[in-house]
Amino acid sequence: MPRMLITSVGTSLLTNRDRPWGGWDPRRPLPDSRKVDDWLAKANPAAASAETNTWRAVDLDPQDRVVLLHSDTPEGRYCAERLRTYLEAGRCREVSLRCLAALAYHTGSFAQRGLRSLVSEAIKAIEEANRAGLVPVLCATAGFKAETAFLNLLGALVKVEVYYIHEQFREIVRLPRLPLAWDAEFVQRNRDFFEWIDAEPRSSVEVENRLKGCPELRPLVEDDEDGNTYLNAAGDLLFKAVREQLALGPRATWPNPAAMTPQEKNGLSGVEHQRPHGWEQFVRRLCEIDCVARVRYDKAAVSGPQVKILDAEKGQIAVRYEKGGQVLPLIVETTARGQTQTEWVADYLRRKVK
């Protein structure tokens, strides 16, 4: 299933010193965009920037869409525009830029408005992905440190997968969609207040009067210099995460076990010529997964991502095992049914092939 990779943008493309412009700092003009575009098109994605390194590690597919969340700074927009040019060369289906208002250096509203803007744009992109039938993925690759922290928290709350990778390292850090339970009832009990304060600017006097009846909400609001009181970044995150969770409805459950032994599930016969080393152990591990009904050879898994859904309604997932330059394409038939349940199983299988 195609994904929407919601990616925070930093400045590693500019500031790393191993590039033709020799690294950049704010005291110098931004380098010529054509020079950067030409270099980026030919560069090793693992070393070009934190963003390209992450897309490489998550197997960016031409059918995926990418949303670039950039800071409200000249260099933030510049890097996002260079990355958009890079992606538009056939590397993904569609790319869009989102400026995070007030997320900038030397601004007194960073924690208040800047992080609220991050949460709002990320939630908006997740909602767009769900409406379009895409799998939302948060790539917390770069930007201010607080962005990474809030995107990780957002992913855990709304059960969206989060990836992080530093431009100097090839190994990706992955926060899967965790089956955690958390108290959404707190927001539900106080929903009138959250919707009231979120609807329009409210004077600090008005908010203070409302808080007298619910003092437990005080840690989630913050006074602004304009005389109004707003949800702070944490309160805004909590409110919007609950709203998104409720909009999606009940979460899928893990599929029922297949009524057969691991040996009966194995549809690969005999040791064949030029199969990658370790394939038997890998297939055995797949067959031991309770919801797997059958594993068989099929060339449909040769291309594209290592794990991809072929038929969500039938629970069919393509898996490619690679070792020493040799490839074994497999179809894994499961008891999963429907997009959400099959994606959950596919997500588990992605961890098996790493």
C-alpha cells in the first residue's frame, strides 16, 4: 500500500562540510540552487542529507507521497525546496511543502505557536493520508530537537509509525505503531473546554474563570503576550491526537491463528539451485507466525519494497528475502482480512526481513 512520508526538514543538506559549497552558516548567502540540485541528484542518498538517508532506509517507492515540514526560516524553506526538486525527479508520486509558522530561531513563540504548528500540520497530513487510502509514516529525521520529540510522541498517541535516522549513520531507528492504551477519557470529559479554547483566541480572564472549575487543565494552557491564553504545545497535541483517534474508530485486532502446523504452511519444495544462504531458516520463521497460512515462491515479490501488500482483502503479502546478492521472492498468505489488519501483519513482517 502506498505511503505518505511526513518528513521534518533540517539543514544538514546545507551545513555538512563534505559538499561542494564546503558547509554553510547563517552569515553567508545560500548557495546557488542549481548547483545544489545538480549535486543532490547524483549524490549518495545515504550521505546527502538526513532526509534522503531516511527515504533510502525506508525504501521510498515511486507510488509514495511525501510531505515536507520545514521551519519558518530562509534556510529551512531552501532545503525543503531542494529536496522537493530531488523527489520530483520520479522518486515519488507527489510532494508538498508545509511551512511551520513561528518555528524559527530567535522567536519567543517557539514552544507555544511553533510546536502547535508542527502538531497541526502533522495531524492534517495524517488525516489526508487516511482519506486517500495511504499509510501515514512520520519521518522525524531533522529540524529542531523538540520537533523530533513531539513527532515521536504524536506517533505513539495516534499509532503512526515513526522513523529516525541521523545523516552520519546508516542504521534507522524505528518506533513501530505501539498497541498502547492511554487515557483518552480525560480529553473526552473536558471536551467542551478543549473545543472552546481551540475555536478562537480567548482572553486570559475568560480562561482563568473556566479553569476555576477544572484546575487539572492548568498544565495544558499558556498565557500569551497578546493577552489571550491558548492550549500549549502539549495540550494541543493531546487534544488533536484524541480527536484523530476517535475519528479513525476502533483499531484492528491481530488476526486469528491459522489451523495448521508450520510444516504444513511451507509451500517451498526441496533445496533449489542459487537460493540465498539462510533461506530455509527464514521461511521456517515465517511459517511459525500464528496468522501465516502458507508461504510460497512467487516472482511478484521480486521488485518494489521488501514487504508489500498484494491483496489486503485476502491477506496476501509479498516478501523478498535477500542474501549475498541472491533473492528469494515469496508470497505469504495470512488470515488477515482488510487493509488495516493486513497492514498490521505486513508491519510485523518488515521487522522480520531487516
